Amino acid sequence: MSLRIALAAALLAAAGAASAVEPGATAPDFSLTPFAGTHSVSLADYRGKVVLVDFWASWCSPCRQSLPLYNGLQADFPVSEFAILAVGLDENSDDARAFLREHPVKYTALQDPRGDVAQAFGLKGMPSSYLIDRAGIVRYRHIGFEPEDINALKREITALIAKPAAAH
Amino acid sequence: MRSNAKSRRSSPSQPLRTKRALRWLLALIALVCLGGCAMQAVQPWQRGRLARWDMRWDPDPLQAAMNQHAYFSKEGTSGEIGAAGGGCGCN
Amino acid sequence: MRPSPSLSLLIAASAALTGTNAVRADETASEQYVGYRFNIYGEDALSAPSLGDPRRYEVYSQQFLLNSPVGDRNTLSVNATHEVMSGSSPWYVIPGPDNRPIQVLSGATIRDHRSAATVALTHDAGGNDTRTFSASYSQERDYHSTALGAERTLPLSSALTLGFGGSFSHDRIEPFAAVLYDRIQRAEKNTASAFASLSLVLDRVSVAESGVQIDYQSGYLSDPYKLVFVDGTLDPDTRPHRRGEIAWLVRYRRAVNDSAALHLDTRLAANSWGQHSLTLEASWYQNLRDGWQLVPGVRYYSQSRARFYAPFFAAGSGPDFSSDYRLGAFGAAAVNLNLRKRIGHWELSAGAERYHASTGYTIGGASAADPAVVSYTRVFAGLDYHFD
């Protein structure tokens, strides 16, 4: 009996893991509370802009490099065209706050302590970033982070900004 | 069955030991199943505790090396997971 | 090292399965830090009747470690050790009244030194497919050892990681006062090792690893300084020229809430000399306030005796015989405690270990043929600096 339940649970887990958001798919909408401020922020608020959704955590060592480098990336593009939403996945938000004090960011950092949004995106690794076009379609996905990844991101963002909103 | 019971009475220690060993084996299989069969996938964002310093196999490699060196020089058998370093005249 | 076709297929399949998902963010090797340790080891007086200079054996060790990222996703680790050893050591065993063994100790040796260094390069540290190549050298007045090693870890699924590797070492022994004491003048031995392990993420707070390690040694495996008592005469310690050993290891780590972790390690080993052993280790990592950490641990070890071990031998024994207590049956219980304090980039540590060996601790009980065993106490202190 318990074995059958266990098997079913394993199958469910395997099925759940299969639903990952791939380039070409519509980004799942979400609404989260930022670390700074009380009003929740939705992805839908950014429709019409190119958005980088980045998933990070204080315990993720590449994130020590990526989060500070994204400050420069945000500065390279006008805020009217490009925005970064950094989704923090620490279960304990104090850990995330301490990390942000050590590595301050000049873009929007959001709290997802239960990992609901990570689940919706079907994250395959830490960190993960998704580049979303003006129409809300995922155009680029990257897992892991190396400092030179910034250059590829810059190229993709430039190309997506150049495209008019209707062309998707 | 009956003869089995008789032999058990005549030498009680041997089958008892086998039974105990069998029970341990069953417990081990159950443990492996708990770990493997019914395991729920741990998602990438749920690995914060596993990434902690004190969750590493060897949190302090210098300390581990010195411990292994002391045990290696005192004991007749050795070996740990990982490529072994060089020997010494101590053993 | 080119992987076999089936292995390549396995690697490709696992890559497809997991994407670039690191099974465990185990970033040990990608950090930049330097560490220094000082360690004092002192043996107790022998637990059994002995003759000769009873100067206890002492070792003062210093370790230095540099761990740093280099180039494109590589990490370099340089480990240097220097030791100063002094004191007397077991030489041979003679039968006393009622055939009770009496250990004869060698005269106190003059100070001896050991210098060793290991250089290891890890590719893709903290990533998925990690490869480490290492080279070691160890030098004493009478002993030289050179070793090369390679290991690799790769994920098989999001929860399972395969590790495997091997190493080879070549050791050269040139005993001092060889002619005076009729010792072998020069000898060599080779050791080849291979291991494979599987580590599994059990749940959000625990991981386990199971591995097998195989060693094969050939060449001169005796101790050139030890003698054996054979029917009234003293002969050199003589062991077989080959030794195979297999060990099965299981490790378990569990995070207990956000402030503590439990470590459990076990090892079962057996070798072709007829010895088998059991090792059990447990430690508790307790994080306290203000960067303090307390790590108590316990260890138990028990081994059986080698086929050719005895305290002393009758006429006609051989061809192999040894009275080295490390080939006899004994058990050992150890307790250790480590205290750490993190201050900014610095980390201070201090600790001690008490290792108590006794033939009475042996699984299966003690016998009259058991050796005089050695207990020790260690104290250590260290300082680490983390660059980020």
C-alpha cells in the first residue's frame, strides 16, 4: 500500500519536473513583494519592456558575481526599455537581506521564499536567468553564471530592444 | 519444518544469528528504499541547506588531512574516498 | 584519459537529463583562501611491559594551504606540510615470564624531518563535471614518495553524482645505518589505487555517499627498522611483497535546523594479509552566536590481526613474520573537540584529540597474542584567511 503511494509520489515528482519554461513560451506571470517597499510587483507591470528575470539565493556562490554585475547591465540600457527583476529564493529572508546589504542592487529584488515562481518557471539550476521580450515571451534562458555571460546578455537585450513590440 | 525446529532446538545460536542478520538486511533494504524509492526530487532552489559549509564531506581539508595522517600511521588498514596522496615512512 | 564509448554515452545522457544543474552547490574548491595549522602529537608510554629507552614519540607538524581560482574555471590548491619527529619506537618483542610479550624499544632517534607538498588543479570547481589532477611529493632522510592522482565527478541525475578516480605512488626507502645493522640498503614499493563513489541527495537536508576503494601494493612492504624474535634469534621484519586492500565507505551529512549538522562516516576494509577493520565516526557541527562554532566528534576503530603477525615466533615459522603492532588485533576509541571563531575574513581554530588504543576494544575480544598498543593525544591550532 505504502509502496504504491511512494511510486505514485515518485511519478508525480517526475511529471512535475518536466514542465520547464523554454524559449518561445509565454513567461508565467507572477506577483511578489520586493525587499525594498511593501507594494507587490508583477511581471505584467513590465509588459512593453524587455525584462531580465533572474533567480538567485544568498547561498548560491555565482550569485555573488552576477548580482553586482547586473547593476552595470541595468545602467547600460534606459529604464523605459529594460528592467531587471531579481527573484530571491532564500527560505529565510534575513539571509537574503544580509546578502543584499553586502551586495547592494540598483534594480528590483523580489522575495519568493516558498519558491512558487521558481516552480512555475521549472528552474533547472541555480542561478537561472530568463530574458523576456516586450510581448512577454521568453527569448533567452541561461543556467549558471560566469562573468563573461554579461556580454551575451547585452547582445540579446540590444537585439530585443531593437525589435518593435508587435513583432513576436 | 518440524525437523528445522528440532535442529533449532539442538543448536540455538546459529539460526538465531542468521535470523538477526536477516533482520538487519531487511532494515538496510527498508532504509535504502526510504532514501531511493520514495524520494521526492529536491529542486535546485531547495538546496540552500545542502550548500552550507558544514554540510560538505570535508569542511576542513587541512584538519581532515592531519587526522588521516595520524590514523594512517597507527593503524593496519586505511583508505578514504578520493585519490590518495603520497606515502610516508610512518607506516 | 579518454572515456570509453559506453561512458561517453552515459555522460551525454546525464547531461541531457540534467541540463547544467549542479547536483549540489558544493563550492569547496572555488574559494580563495589560505590556511595554516600547527599540530602537536604525543604518544603515551606503552600499555604493556617494555625495555629500552622509554622516550615517548612526538611529532610537531605545520601545514600550509593555498586555494585559489586560476584562469578559466580552474582552481589551484597547494598544500605544504613540515614535520619534526623524535622519540623511541617499537623495535622487537621478546617472550617474558609465562611467555608474556615484552616490547623492546629502539634507542631514541635523533630528530627526523618530513617535508611534503601536494599540488592539485581542479577544472570546473563547483560546477557539474569536475576533474582534479594532483601531484604529491614527500621526503624524509630515509624515505621518498612521489604520487600522481586524477579524479572526476559528474552528475547522473539531479540527485545522483558519480565520482571516480585513481592514483599511483612510487616510494623509495633507504634506511640509515643499513650496513651497521644489516638492514636492506635500498628498496622500493608501488601503490596503485582506484575508487568509485555515488552520492545521493536524500532530501532538502541530507546527502549520503557510498564508495569503494581498492589499493594494490607491490615491492618492499616490510619495516626495515623492525626485527622479529624467532626461536631465540632476531630476524628482520619480513612481509609479503604484495598487498591488496578493499574498503567500502559510507558517508552521511544531515543539516539539523539552521544551526547544526550531523556527520556520520563508516568504513569496512579487508586486505590480502588477512586483516579486516571497521571504522565508525560521528561529528556534530554546532554553529553558535557571533561566528563561534563547536565541533565535537567520536571515532571507533577495530582491526583483526594479519596472518603472519605474532609477538614472537617458534622455530620453523615464516617465510613471513612481523611483530609490528599495526598488524596485530586491537581497537581504538577517540574523542575530539574543535572550536572555531570567524572574525571578518579571518577564522581561528583550536582543538584536541584523545586516541585511546586497547586490545580490549577489539571486536571479538582480546587474546594473549595481542600487541602492546599505542595511545596518543593531539592538540592543534590554526588560522585561515578567506579572500571574499
